[in-house]
Amino acid sequence: MRTYRPVNLNVLWFLIALNVLIFVIEIVIGPYPIVQNNEVVNEVVLFLGLKPDELSQHPWTIISSMFVHGGLTHILFNMISLYFLGSFLIRAAGERTFLAVFFLGGLAGNILFAILANPFSVGIGASGGIFAFGGALAVMVPKVPVLIFPIPVPMPLWIAIIILVFISFLFSGIAWQAHIGGLLLGLVVGFIFRRRRRVYYF
């Protein structure tokens, strides 16, 4: 007989609310659009975003940049991904692991961005943590069917993650370094959990 406990998503909703709040502050302080022609034009983004050449002077940006976004489309897609992948991971591994993977994935992504990106560029967004969720789940539950907009056909999670990584390299202005860093961290976490031979139910 299996027993089910209710899933508490409060910590997930808190992260989403924090991201949305900071985005609202970006718009209020202005100007908007926040990123125009791949150039940052917003004071909040410049203050909280990760600039590799200024990291030693602004060390907080290694964390704060995870909660900053460059436009409505950027935050919309990131928050949708954060909700669906994050809720999967909370069900599989609990809130503490969810938070640890998000922040460690974000840190891994930002570190790789600081090492490999143009030192005068600005890195922003929650993608490092989100790709860490994807990497962990791709190992833990690789065959879970998911949808990627605008593809109308469900596909296994591990294939979806490969597609998203590939897309990271197609367009300028996407911090593929953060995506790869978060993904690698997530894969490590996924293998650790899989070695414990747990069975995950969704």
C-alpha cells in the first residue's frame, strides 16, 4: 500500500513571486524595454546583473543575477519552466533538494558564464537553476512526457532537454554558458539520486 503526502509548493511560488517582483521593479525604475538590441538599458539590471569583468567589485551579482530578467518573454518562459520542472523536482526529492539544486545550478551556470562569456557582457536570468532541474530530472525520470512550445507532440523529458540545450546555441544573446553549467550540476544531482534506487511517482 502506498501512502501519499500532499506536496507543498510554497517555496516554488515564493521564488516565482520574487522573480516577478524584481521584474516589476525593473519596469517601474525603467527604462523599458530592459534589453534592446542585445544592449542592457535598465539600471536595475546593470546593478544586479552578472558582469564578469566587475565580479570582484560586485560579488553579490553571482546570486542576484538569478532573479533578474531582460524582458517579458524572458521572464514568462523562465517562470513557466521554473514552475513545471520545479514542481516535478519537489515531488521527487523535496523542498530542500529543490532549493539546493536551484541555487547550486544557478551558481554553476554563473561561474561558467563568468569564465567563458565576453567579460563586458551582462548575464541575467534563472536559466542556470532551471537547467539544473532539467538535468536532474532527465536522469531521474528520463521518460516522463513533456511538451515544448510550439511542438504539439509530447516527448520524453531527456529529448526535450537536449532540444533546449541545442536552442541555446542558435540565437545571440542567450547565455549558453549558464545553461550548460546548470545542466551539468543537475546531471550530477540526478545520478546521485538515481544511485539510491528510488522510485519516483508523478
